[in-house]
Amino acid sequence: MKIFLLICWRNLWRHRRRSLIVISSVAIGIFAMMLSMGILNGVYYQAIDNNINIALGHVSIQARGFRDSMTLRNSFVPDDVLIRALAVQEGGTRGYAPRLKMQGMLNSSESSKGVIIVGVDPAREKSVSNIRSYVSGQDSGTFLPDAESNQICISRDVAEKLDVVPGDSIVVMVQDKKDEMVGVGMTVSGLFQTPIDSINQFTAFVGIKRLQEMTGAGDSISEINIALKDRNRVDETKAAIVRAVHDTSLAVLTWKEMAPYLVNSIMVVDAMMYVSFGIIFITIIFSIANTLIMAIMERFHEIGVMKAIGTKPSWIFSMILFESVNLGMIGLVAGIVFSWIVIGILSKVGINFSFHFEAVRAFGSGAVIYPIMRWTDVMAGAVIVMLTTVMAALYPARKGARIEPLEAITFI
Amino acid sequence: MGIITVSDVVKNYENNGLTVSAVQGVTLQIKQGEFSAIAGPSGSGKTTLLNMIGGLDRPSSGTITVAGMELSGMSPKDLADMRLRKIGFVFQAYNLIPVLTARENVEYILLLQGIDREEREKRSIAILNEVGLGNEIDRLPKEMSGGQQQRVAVARAIVSEPSIVLADEPTANLDQKTGEALIDLMHRLNREKKITFLFSTHDKMVMERAERLILLTDGKISQDKVEKPKGGKKTKTSVNAGFKPRVNRKR
């Protein structure tokens, strides 16, 4: 078998330049694939991280029906059992925080704006959310000082709409436990600006105890958000929490279940990318097939001699197939190595997409994207190249296998 | 019964609607261990006959039996297998695999026969030593002279110890001295290994060395002459059979 592989390998280098062109086309195709997937991965991962870190958490325990109707009716009191259940998960949990969420209206002397009012405990919130870090920049004020203060933290977009700055007062209107509207004047503590457009447009933070007090909710909360040390453990953590909580009135949801739009859009974009890679590699199929057909016509006489001295057609077929796969594999390795170097550098320095910021912000990622090369993409690339090279070689290999030895050895 | 039996073989070709007879009713028997040559002018049908004996071409009518196997009923796959196991080929243009070294070219046949690596290496090196190329085993064909390449081709043809070696104009591309040395080598192998050698040639020297000379003219045997013993030695035996042998040697 060694000789057989040697023939394949050495045949590749008989026309060095021609082989290098094919190898380069595969390598460039792979690089294009890895870079575009890397950028998309960067966008996804940042979007997922941002959504998890700012809004969703990895896992949320909430009253059943809360996601359909964000009212106090769908709230619950976290009892000791629940707290103990969370403590069980402490090993894999980075932190957890209670939140009380409801729809409300913000009114200033200039305007009004409908938002989701999120009551948080700033001390606990630090362990699950980095919203505090987005209150930055000149004249931004500060995040909420504590859970009781009569202050509200709103986004720059909302502040602009209401025409207020930190220190100004606005009226916060929400529905209380008796389904009656209550309005409370609050001071704007600070302004945040996250990479997620929907958060900026429709979210405001207040102290959870102040919100409970305003609405007469007592100790009720809407959800407990849990941040994990390892994002890949959400499913097992969810299962463990479900077992520990053992309360059918509560729902335990992962970030994927809370943000299906994000998962679906990632899947759609992934599928579109793979279709475009398919198109790229179909063109490569013709390039490789063309090269192999040329190589076979040049070696017509030689293949005839090989058959004359007893080489079976299936061996000739396999030999040409091997040559094609060899070409593809060299291109694959070259492409992967080049991608690894380039993406490795870009993953440190990032690519600034600020010229396209609105689009990436709608997705929830930042303006600077840090590409990520995943092993799954490398494997996908390997499979695509393998399929491409085998498909490209089928016709030339069949042609080679069917060469008539007599015709070929008399061919000059 | 001979190792090769050709019975009333006819080979016709269609050429622009005309039927051309390359071989016309040839009957011939070659015995085990013969050192024979089929000679004749260009177009006399000697290569066509050799190709049919080697299973590379099929007769229009008649039968050919090689080592007890009747070729006409065999599939292309079986013919390939028969060529691999029973016949060694030596071609005019050497026809070595250009990307393989001398040893690898010889080993290739053994690889096709499914012989294990250790045995392959041992036999290919031994046979290359035998043909005087012990120091050239790692050279590629392009790094060797024509004579050396043809000796590798001979080594490749005999390494699997076939019953028959068919050599189509083996000296045509060689100079006089190299050609003679090659025939000496093949005759020695014929004597020592009892391999049957059948040449097609129009080289006078090869005709003189053959122990049996079969002359073809216009696709028919015009003379079949057995003159023993010769082979390695030059003799003054006449090969005059109504044509002047063409000496086609390149230096």
C-alpha cells in the first residue's frame, strides 16, 4: 500500500505549479469559510454573552405563565426550600439574583415612554449581570445605590426621549397588586448604554424593595436569575434545579428557552453560510476535476501500462481518488493553519464593525467583533473538503479506470 | 501441449469502412522455456500477435491458450489477473512508472500480487542485483540510461517469476552494445529460471540470438525455424526470409 500511496503523492508534484494552484484554491476557500464563520461566531458569542450577562442569566426560575403575562399575578415568594435548592448548585453557580419585572410607563415633563421596569438588588445583581458596567461615560451618573432607594437607572435612549439627565425626576407608573395604577416620582440615578438595542429602548432598573413597596408585592419576585461558571452546563444545571425545587408552579428556563429568537437566528445564518460555502466548493469541484482530467490525459500512456502489467481498474480508480483527496487535504491543512494564525491574531485585536454598528447592535453584540475559530467549524471544513475532493474525482477516476491498456500503450 | 498455443488466429481491423487483416490464420505453439522471436517488417502483424498472446487484444477468430488458460472467454478483470500472474511484459519504450524508483517499480508487481512488504523488498533488491542494478535501486527512471531502464523493465517482468515474458521490440531504443547485453541478460534468465521468452522484433541481432525464429509476412507465418543452441552467442545463421531486417537503434 505504501507504494500505491507513494505513486499518488509523487504524482501530485509532477506539475508542482498546477497542484499548488488547486491547493491554494482549497486553502483560500477554507480560509474564507473559517474567517466568515469566525466572525459570525464572534458576533453570536458576544450577542449570547451580552444577552446572558445583561438580561437573561444562564438559567431563570420563574412562575409559570410569567413570560406570557408580565404581571404581579405571575410572581412567587422564594421560600427557604428554593434558597436551599440554589445553594445545592453553588459549585457550578457564579451567583444568583432576584428580579421583579413588570410593564410600566415613564413620564417626564417633555414626554412619556413605555418600558419594562426591572426591580433588582444591586448587591446581588453584580453576581449575575454586568449592567452596572454600561453606566459609564461623561454625565452618566451611577447605577442604583441599593434596593430601597427611590432612584431609577434608564438608558441614554430613554433619557433622550424623556429629555432628562441624571438628577432629574420622572414619574414611574406601574400596576400594583390590586391592578390599580400607581405613580411614584423617582430620581434618575444614571444612564446606561448597552450593545443590545431592545434593552436600551425598553428597560429601566429600580431597586427591588422599592418596587415591591410601590406595588404592594411584599416579598414576591418575578424570577431568580442564575449565572453559571460554565455556559455549557446549562442543561444539566436546569435538570438539577428542577429536581431540587420540585415545584410545578415554577418554571426553570435556560437562556436558549428564554431567547429562542437568538438561537433561531443563529441557526438561520449558519444554514445560509453553509449554503454559500457549498457554492464556493462546487466551483472548487470543477477546478479539481479539471486538473485531474488533465493529469489523466497526460498519463494516459502510463495508466495503460499500469493496466497492461496487471493493475486492476479499481486500483486506478482508487489511485485517482487518493490524488484528489491528497490535494484537498493539503489545501485543508494549509487553510486551517493560515486561518488559525489570522483568526488567532484577530481574536486578540478584534475587527471594528462600527461602520455597521446598527446591524450588529440589533443582534446584541458590540461594535468590535472578536472572531472565534471552533473545532466544529474545522470538522465541517474537513467534511466539506473530503466530499468536494471525492466528488471532483469521481468522473476522472472512472475515466482513468476505463482506459483500454492496448489503446493507451500504443498512444504517443 | 505448449505453454502458448495459437490456433488459426485471425485479427481484422475496420479502417474507414475497409477491413484490414493484421493477422491471417496463424497457428503456433511455444514450448515452456523457449527463447523465441517473432520477426517481420513493420505492419507484418508481430506486435498484434504478441498483444493477443498477452491478453491485451482479442482475436477476431481462432483461439489462444496461455499457461493452460483459453483467453477468448476471459473477462477484462480475469485477463488483467492472468497478465499479472502469468506474464511479464517488456516494452520498447521501457514504460516504467516515472514517479517510482527502480526498486519501487519492481516491487509494484509484487504489491499487485499481494505479497507482503518484507518479501517484496527482498525479492526486488535481489532481482535488481541480478540484472546488475544493485547500486541504482533508489534512482528514478529519469536518472537512468535507456539500457538501465530496460533492465529495470526486465527485472519488473521477471520478479514475480512468471511463466512467460513477452518483449515487444525490447532493443529498439537501445544502442548495439546495450541491446546485446540486454539479450545476454534475458537469455541467462531464460536458462537459469526456465522462463519462456517471446520477442517481437525486427532487430537483426535479436533474430540471430533467438533459438527459434518465427517470421511473419503480411500477417502469416512465412518461416518458423528452430536453431539450437544459440541465445547468448552470436552465430552466422541466416535470417534471410525474403526481407531485409531493419536495425533501429538509438544511441
